[in-house]
Amino acid sequence: MSVRIGLGMSAFPFSSPRAMWHWVEACEDSPIDSIWQTDRLVSTESFLEPLTALSVLAGGTTRM
């Protein structure tokens, strides 16, 4: 049995979309095996729409 590591994103913590992709590429090259996206219906913070964000991540990664 192996332990798997996943990371969750809630608010958009990056300075730009390119900074997010640098983080995703670092995760892809590490033992992290999944990224999770939080969904909020009402919030004062900016959140990515989960289905769209995870679709983009799935298209831009090969292992996660």
C-alpha cells in the first residue's frame, strides 16, 4: 500500500496564470498525484470555476 499526496486549491493564490502553470509543472514533476479545486457558491474571494480549472489541468498534465 502506498500513501498518495494531493493538494487542494481554494482561492487563486498566484500572481498570474503563468505562475500557476509553474506550480502545476512542479507538482507534475513531484510525488504529488492530484490537485483538488474548491467550489464556492457565495464568497468575497476570487475562485476558479472547478470544472473548467480541472479540465485545463487535466489537458496540461500527463501524470496527475
